[in-house]
Amino acid sequence: MATELSSSAATEQQPEGGPAMAAANAGPHKLERKWTFWFDNQSKPKQGAAWGTSLRQVYTFDTVEEFWCLYDQIFKPSKLPAQADFHLFRAGVEPKWEDPECANGGKWTVASNTKSSLDTMWLETLMALIGEQFDETDEICGVVASVRPRQDKISLWTKTAANEAVQISIGRKWKQIIDLSDRITYSFHDDSRRDRSAKARYNA
């Protein structure tokens, strides 16, 4: 599906008149659902401000063309300052523990040692989400790329943390998508609320 997303517009049969005519006649390539990009810059938090006050909704899209335009122009984690996050979540779902879709969920987390690998894993995950590559598509809430001074990371948020079988399936699929052999861990949002250094519940 990743290849299809990147080349679907180009591989359609071109009508008489060449590429320009083909582009004019071809309609937008609709996705299965709408997705929203969010941005959160925590590098200069206001004193006493609650978590999430710097979170901003940036753009909601539902076509392949919109996605590539946004990604090429803006949404690459390597361009972010330290303490900033990019999010891509299903439209209508806020990237917060308090959101009803996320409240009983958790996240798989992968650490990245280089900016290039961060960008690569981020892009592969974005294409997997909008291309509906996961069998448990309704279980996926979204993905977060977090840029930090010590180590960057990507987290895949899911809806029902207690369903171990589903979460393990998602974790294994994600590892295939981002071509990762190292072990990854899954933590419950409930545990993280109580203790930021809470132990992981599952491994894949």
C-alpha cells in the first residue's frame, strides 16, 4: 500500500494530451477516512500551564494528494526543535489521554538514534495508517513523533490496551512496516498517568 500511495496517481493510464491533461482530468485519490495533523511545541512552556495547552490542530485531510503536499512541505520530524511533537490521529480524536478514544488505550514505542531513521519510520508509519495496512484499523488512534534532546521516539497509540492479543498483533505488524528487528514495548496510558516511568505491559 505504501507503494500504491506514492505512485497511484502516476500509474493511471494517461489520456490523449499527455501528463498535463491527465493531471487535469484525474480526480483526487480519496482515503478510507480523514486524518488530522497536530503540533505540540513544549520547548518554551508557560509557567503553570497544564499539559496539552500548547497542542495545536494543524490540518485535516482525506486525499493522497493532500497528504504528500503536507508531508513534503512541513511534516518531517527532523525539522522539529527539541521538546516538540508531531501527531497524526484519526479525525475527531485528540492526541490526549483524556480523549474518549484514547482513555482506555496505550502505546507502542520505538526509540530512534538518528534523524534519518526517525524520518523514515515516521513516513512508513504515516503511509501504513492512511493506507489502512493494519488489520485492526479501528483500534489505531494515531502516531506521535517526539523530538527530545537525549533520544527521539515514535509512539503508536491504540484504543483498547487490555486486549493483549490485538495489541501484540499490532505491534508485530508495526515492526514489519518500519523494518525493525529490535524488541518494542507497550505501555498503558493509565499506568503512565500514575507514574511517568511505569513499566511496559507487553513486548513484541
